[in-house]
Amino acid sequence: MTTTVPAKDLAQDQRDAAEAGRAEQALSPARLRQVFSAFPTGVTAIAALVDGVPVGLAANSFTAVSLDPPLLTVCMAHTSTTWPLLADLPRLGVSVLGADQEHACAQLASRSADRFADLDWHATDGGAVLLDGATAWFDTSVERLIRAGDHDIVLLRIRAMDADHDVAPLVFHGSRFRRLAGARSDTAERPAPAAPTAPTAPPIAGTEESS
């Protein structure tokens, strides 16, 4: 027995398929990255000592979570080859980069063998690595990992912290570095380094590191 599909039903199926295709394209990683970039963020360096050597990456997915207990989060792409080196360490440093530290962000987002070359940094007794000249810093430990799509949400407990409010923050918006109006830094707007894994770029919705 042959069943004939009414022409109006066939046309509706074609319209539904076309609409589904448009919706899928609208949610593509490239489009998501573009839309996420409309939200301005700071940029952080996540770093620690690994066998006595500083290892780190840049991330703009930093979010304050809780005052009691003191918690913050960052997001790490599953494609990152740096995060696995840091994930099991007892302490991680989180440095909120200042407006004059875009070069540090570029290095930490690069594939360079020594991302800390010529950068000023220091390590805590627990092994967290913090960049000198940051507008704020946190000495943290991993509280919990939550798998979320192509990233891990890393919940960090704050063990120590401080800030220098005289240092203007580095701002990432529309895939460019920017500065706050009236900020004392002379840093002009300039393109940010390409963010290979972003949505870092978290990116933009995750980490800004390229490897």
C-alpha cells in the first residue's frame, strides 16, 4: 500500500527543516563567541609552580561566587593542555591583570614554551604563582570541578587575597583590550591576541589560552 504525503504537509516539513537549520547556525560556536564578546570582562592569569617552574594560562571566565565561604570560579576548556597540569595542585594563583599587562595576557595565551619569560611574578609558600602589578590577586585551592559542555567549571576557595585599586584593570570586550574611561593607565584600545579555544576565548566564555 502506498501512502501519499499531502503537499501541504511536505511544505511544512521543509519549512521546519529550514528553521531548524537556521537555529543551529545561529548557535554555532563562532556566532556564540561573537555574542559572548559583547559582555565586557576582566582578564585573569591562573598559575602555579609545577616542579618548581611557573605554569599558567589566561582566562576571562572569572566570576565571584560567594562571600561566605569565599569562593570564585573560572572555566577551563576540555581542549586545554595546560589546565591538566594545574588541576591537582594544592594551590593556584589567580591574578586580575592590570591595564598595562596585555603583553602578559598575550604570552599566557600563546604556545610559547616559556610563557613567563620576562614577566614579573612571585610564588607563595603553597606554590601559587601571582603576577606582580596585577590589580588584584587570590591564593586559592580547588573546591570542586563541575563538567559543563565543552568546559569544566572550576570552583575555587579563596585562601588569601589583596587588591591595588590604584591599578586600572585590563578589560576585554568585543575581542579587543580596552581601558576604563578616566583610568590612569595610558594603554590604548588594541586588538587582543587570537583566542583559540575561547567559549576563553570562554571566549568567549572560557579560557583565553591556546594550548
